[in-house]
Amino acid sequence: MLRLARPLAVVIPLFLFVTLAGLLPAVAGAADLDSLRREIEANGWSFTVNDHFTSTLTEARRAGLRGYAPPPGYDKELASHLVILPQDKTLPSNFSWVDQGGVTPVKDQSSCGSCWAFAATAELEAHMKIRYGVTLDLSEQQVVSCNNYGAGCDGGWADAAYTVFQQKGGVLENCHPYLAADPPQAACLQDQFLKFAWVTGYRYISNNVTQIKTALLDGPVCTGIDANEAFEAYESGCFDAPGSYVNHLVLIVGWDDRACGGNGAWLIKNSWGPGFGQSGYIWVQYGAALTGHDVTQLTCATPTTAFAISSTLGTEPLMAGATVPVTWSTSGVGVGTVDLRLGWDGLCSDVVIAAGVPNTGHYDWVVPNTSAPAARLLISASAGTRYGYDFADRPLQIVGHRTRYVSAAGSNTAPYETPATAAHSIADAVAACAGHDTVLVAGGAYTSRITVSSTVRILGSWNAAFTAQDRLAHPTRVECGGSALRFNAAAGDFSLVDNFVFENCYGGNGSAPVPGQHGGAIFVQDAAPTIRNCEFRNNRAALGSNLGYGGAICVLGGQPRVESCVFTGNRATRGGAISAIGAEVAITNCTFTANACADSADGCFGAALHGQSSQLDVVGGSIDGNGSCYRGGAMYIAGGAATLTDVSVKGNRARFGGGGLAVAGGSLELARVLVEGNTVALGNGGGAEFEGGLIAARNTIFRGNRAPGLGGGISGLGLGGSIENCLVDGNSGGSVGGLLATASGALAVRNNIVVRNAGGGLTVVGSGAAADWNNVWGNPGGDYPAGSQPGANDLGRDPLLAAAPGDCALGEHSPCLDRGDPEPACADPDGSRADIGVHGGPGAVMVAPPAVTGAAVTALGGGRVRLNWTASPATDIHHYVVYRDTAAAFVPSPAKAVSVVAHPAVQLEEAPPAGPWYYVVSAVDATGHAGGFSAQVAAWSAATPVPDAGLPAALAVASVRPNPFNPRTVVSFDVPRTGAVQLAIHDLRGRLVRRLLDGSLAAGRHEVKWDGTDEGGRPAAAGVYLLRLRQGDEAVSTKLVLAK
């Protein structure tokens, strides 16, 4: 039964209330909640109780909850400090230092009766925060261990704490941590540390609501209280039970006159931790529980100078050895010099960085080579912290770097920083790391698992002296189960494993990405390590028939980089070598061979690589000879995206689809990839299979792939994207051996060579499909099977590739030179019109000579012309081929080649037949690669002199025969003197139709033929045209009639 006495009347002076140390009543056990609730209901009190706090208390902890025990005569001491505050202010109805940001977090005194120390320390913290703007966590243990009165865990009073702060000043909790004990177990250490808060005295406030409120406007106050069983079990509401005796010291931090049904209440901060009451606070009605007894308020001495360290310091990790500018501002009383200190593990700033620094607001600090996750920087006046200080707003992450060693020959002595003291276990060396450390591992066999949860680089395959690293001579071999190496999120993007051999490892059990065993050798979760120069041999994700992802590596989130690694004979249900789920993986210059899925049944995807909702970027290297899977002999992508650049994908196998590459609803980008000799046993897409999704293929070869179903080279059902400048050659399929695509959305297929595919060449259908500017030729089963139609600009000719086996470059006389889509976006790298085939387009590797430049033609007279061009800058030019035709728009071919000019000669003289001629020149290198054509030049001087004609006296058109004509005629004209002549056809509105001549002619009669075509080589419309002849300022004209 709760025993409550009638509260003392407020008219009794507080200094007559005496509580003697040693007279505290014995502490009873936890109160019965049902009894408490009945008594609360019977008395009509306004609060509720529960056991959320009391149920956590041990007997020792409960015994130490209440420790307010002032000494005999304390009433006289209080009376000597009594201050009657003027009541000349209008007080607000409510006020809270919590709302004003003037209170520090709630603390827990634990099993020590040090409530008096906690209340006084919290009071000083609040006054420093209010007056100096600094948030401090001061040491209660300093007060318990260092006061001169013997106050401690058996009890104490506020002035015992005030005296410590007045005589010495308050040190930080980080320096003098709370042990909940008295000396000698908890020795006084205050003289070892800097002080940050000071008291000049205190005042005693009478037990009067108005007086206490007035004092509270200056800052929180300490008060005695009866913390009885009901108080201990307080849950919420207004605590309005009376008290019997004062046994506990707490901090009043606010009031509200509206609380407790208008009777008003104090907001009290307790020291029993945030599990008490309302997050460590309680509302107590004015006068209830004897609140208002022994109220004291300290007088705080704040420094006269204030500093403010730049708020940007600490936003990024600080690297050891770096020079970091420390900047600050100063206000208040000026000081000449300052000191800078650092606390390695917090605010206890025991390391002097610089002393006596001129107070200019700037200091360049060279970060020491020591790792610290949360160091704190302090600036203070050189005369002492009492004159001014500031802490950096943020803890500083200082990243040091140490080298640690692993070798069977070492002594296994931590921290393993020399070869002689090297660890025997890689895991032990890694666990000893802090900051950006490096672990060097000697060659040998290791069988324990390694977990990397910090920024560590692990370099293997060192010799015994740690002077040479060579994976062939002295490999570091790891063979174990449960994922040999695991990178967790904290490893970040700094971590590295280099020059290891992982062999016969198997994965650890886990629930993600699905229940099973994953990551036979390495498991990466939400980290971004680099895995470099490693070998992965015969690792398995799972044992037996268990489900497993990533025979060698499983990546679950994160952005790892895999560089220059070799994967051989690894197995998993999905991703025989690597499986990535929700991750971004960059794979560079790696080799994948003989990796496989655990079975070829449905659900076994990606014999080498598997990506699910991921981004895989593969650059360089090869994925050759992998198989035994259901889909995706080299790679399987489900959602997400993948890019392959300069990669070989050869000889891979799948049972049902995508012998090389398989995509289900994702996107695949291919650039300069060789997809060759891949096979499917039962389904579609020997080279690549798409079930929906997007493709962006450029300069890629699909050659010799086989599928019994659709699309021996490529099968794309519901496909979008683009296939440009590819070679689809020699594939075979049950239907459409080359390229089959049904479009879903926009699909552009252009500038490709599709040849010699068994089962048919090119079938592209669908409303969004656009297939044009391709060369489709010589495909058994039809060039355009299954109802497909050629594009308006398609070629159907032998592409005349270079003669060397496997060489896909265009050879001499190839019709694909400069015959691709003329859109500027399709142009070759040298700016010329796109070639058709893998060495054309903007992403091509230019193996052929560049297009010839500087072509020009000069009439020499007598029917002879000279064609000149600029020598090719390529170093291996063998010869040039000169083509000419009477049509401006002509396709160079063997029949139109008029001369082969051996390099280094760069001109041709000839006497072409009478008429206009158009010339282009191509360079051919020693391997037979033909370069792009020169700009077309017209041999206007190709007109021939008329025999026996005398020199004419005037510029004239002598005849047009026949006229009218259809479509050819011959124009005879006279030139009175040697010089430049222009002869052109215009329509009746003066627009140019065809330029017949623009060059130098000798004096005499000449003839030029017109074939009835315009400048673009297109037939001109029937009608009347004007023939205009001009030399210098002279001009004559006549009409011509083109009849059709």
C-alpha cells in the first residue's frame, strides 16, 4: 500500500526542511501496479502508471535511483544563498527550455545514487548551451570522484557538484567516462584533461512558483523531490500525488500553467534514462511530490571569446598526408594566438596539432597517418579554454594507411605490420585493419574465410620476402566453403583483392537473392570492390542439387569492378562464373572458358554470366566455350541491361535459346563484338536470342552460329532498337538462318551485310521496323524469306570482302564502299559516307586507308586529261584504283575501273572517249583493304577536237545533233582562244540542270555529249532547255528539246 503524507504547506520556509544523510528510508521492491492503480483511482489523481521502466530494474539499480542526501546544516548553507528575485516581469503561461533548444539529452545514473551529480551537471550543460552556444556532454563521474565532501553513490547534493565546477571546471564525459562507482574504483582524473564549463557560485530559490518561474527564464534549476513508488512507475499525465520526504534531485526545465486541470505543472528532466516516463521527462503539478524544495540555480562563467570553425570541415573523409585548410572566425574579446587540438576517438582533445598559432582564421594542417573514424577538432585561446573555444561541427573521419602481412613464416603477432610478425590467417590481418590499409599475402594455401567490412586492399602471391608479386611463381591459393571472400557494404569502393587463385570453393547459405548457396569464391553485397588479376577454377555456388547463383562471384547490389581475371570450370544454377542481382558490374579484359550451369534444365541461365535487374558492362576479353545451360551459353540478361564492347563470344552452347547471348525483357548493347560458332540444341537464336527487349548492335559480327529454330544468327521476337553496320555471315537456322526480327516499337536495321546464311538471309517485319541500306546476297533459302521485302536502297551484290580468312573489311571494288545510309549520323569516323559492313559507321575501327582527298582533273588539250590526288597518309598503301563513268551517280565496280596506279604515284593521264566523264579514286593497302572514294570530279575537258577545223573567230554553239533528242545529243561548239570555258544546261526558269563542262580548253571546235540526266544522275523531264556557253565575259545560248 502506498504511504503518502499530507504535503508540507508552502508557507513553511524551505531551510527548516532537513534531510540527513544516512536517514534515507530503506528502499522497497517494485510496487504492485494493480495496487497503485487502485490508489490513483481512489484519490482521483491524474496520471497513469506501467512497468515499462520498473520491469527493467535490478535490485541494485532500484537501490541507486534516489541519492539526494545533503549534510547536516545544509539548510543554513541554502539560506546564505537565498535570493529573492524581482517579480516585475509578465510571465508567460508556458515555457520550456526543451522547446528552446537549451537542454542536453537525458542520461542514466544507473545503479549509483548520483542523481545529485546528474542534476547539477545537466544544469551546467544547459546554461553553457544557452549562454555560449555549445553542446557539451560533461562528466558526472568527475563530480562523484573528485568532490571534497565524500558525496558519491550513497548520496550527495547540488553544492558538492557546484564546488567541483567552481574550483576546477567541468571535464568531458569522453575524457572521464561514467563508471557508476566511487573512488578508488573510479579514481579522480580531472587534472589530466581540459575543462570546458565553469561555475562562479549559485543561488537558492524559495519555494514559490513565481520565484521559480522567474529563475527558470535564466536557465533550468535543480529541485528536490519525493521519487516514491508511484513516481517510479509514472507513464503519462500529470503527476499530482503528494510527497512524504525529499529523496531525489532533478532538473526543472519548464512549466505550463494550463496543465493538471489548470493547476499548472513543472516539466522535469530526470536522470533514469529515456526509458523512464515520457522519454526521461515527467510533468509534476506545482507542489506535488514536494517539488520546489531545495531549489538551486548555478551561476555560469562563460568564455569571453567565441570561435566558429568552418562548417565544411568533416564533410568528406580526410586522407593521411593531405594538407587540409582549417578556417575559423572569432568574435567577442580578441585573442592573439590559438591552439588546435584533436581528439582521436571523440571530444577528449588530447593531441596538440599546433600551439601558438596566430589568430588569422586559417591554418594548413597536414593530416597524420593514423586512422580515426570520429576524431574531433578543437580550437581554443592559447591562454586556455576558459577564454574561448569551439569544436568542429562534425566528427572527422581520418583515413590512415598501414601495411599488414600474412605468411606462414610470421610470428602471428598483432598488428602484423612487419613480415616477421605476419599473421597466419588472412582474416586476422584484415580484422586488424583500420583506414585505408593494405594486406600483403605470401604465396601458399589458405583455407579460412575472409570478411571485408572496411576499406582494405588485399594483395596476394608475394614471395617470402615480400619483394616480388607473381601469381605463377608463388600463387596465393584459397580453398574453402561458405564463400571464401565476402565484401560487405562498409568495404566501399576502395577495397581490392588482387592476384589470388580461388579454387574448389563453394558458396555460403543465404536467403538472398533467393534461399540457397551463392558466390562460390566471392560474395559481394552492396559494396564496390575491385577484383583484379585473379583466377577462379572449379568453384561452385552450391553443393549437390541446391540452388545457387554465381559459381565464382555473386553480386547482390553494389558496383564491383572485375579486371583481368580468368574464370575456368565454375558452375552454378545461374551464372556459372558471375551472377549479378540488382547490381552494376564492370568486367574488363577477363577470360571465361568452360563455365557451366549446374544443369541444362529450364531455370538454368547464363553458363558464364547472369544478370537480373542489373547493369553488366563487359569490355575486352573473351567468353568462349561455355555451356550446359538452358539459355544464354555466354550471357543471360533478365531485365536490366548489358553492354559488350570488343569482346569475343565464341563456341558457347545452350539447350533451348541463345547459344551465345540471351535477353529476356532487358537491353543489350553490342559494339565490335565477335559472335561466332555458338549453337542451340532445340530452340532459337544460335548467336543471340531476344524475347522482347532492346538491342543496340554496331560493328558486330554474327558468323557461323546455328539454331534449329528461328534466327541462326539473331532471333528477336518483340524487338526494338537498332542493328547497324553488322556482318551476318554463314549462320544457319531452321527458318531464317541470318537475322530474324519482329519489331515491337521502332527497330532500325541498316548498313549491314547479310550473306551466305542457310535457311534465308534477312527477315524484319512489324509496323515499327525500318530495314534499308543493307547488302543482302547469296543466302540459301532466299535473301528475304518469310515474306520480307528488300529496302528501297538495298544492294544485292557480292560484298567482295578482303581475301584473308576471317577478314571482314571491304576489299578492292567492293560495292559496299561509301554505300551506306547517307545520313550524317551514319558517317564513317573520317567523315565520309558510311560504308556498309562492320568497318563502317561512326563506331567503326578504320582498318582500311582513309578516303582519298585532293582529287582534281585538268584538261590537257587534244582530248587528254590529267587526274591528280593527294597521297594517302597511311603507311601501307599498295596502289590506287581509278574508276570513271559517264553517269554522275554510279557505283564503282571492276567494269568501271580504268586504271590501277601503283603507290606512290598520285596521278593518271589518259584520253577518255568523247563525252563527259566522272572520276573517283580509292586507295588499297597491302592487305587488300579498300578505302573510301575520293570526291567525284568531272572531266569536263574530256571533249575531243574536231579534225581539220580551222580556229574559230568567235564563241559559238555550232550544232546540237539531234535536236529534238531522246535522251542523248552531241553539242559542237567553238572556242576562239585557249582558256576557261563553262558549258551548262538550264531549264527555262534559269535553274541549273546539268553542268557539262567547267575547265580549260584549247582554241578550236569541241564536242560534248549530254545523256539527258541532271546533276544527280537522274533522268531529266521532257521539255525545252537552254544550253549556255561562256568564256570570260562572253556568253551564247541555244535551245534544246528533250522529247520522250
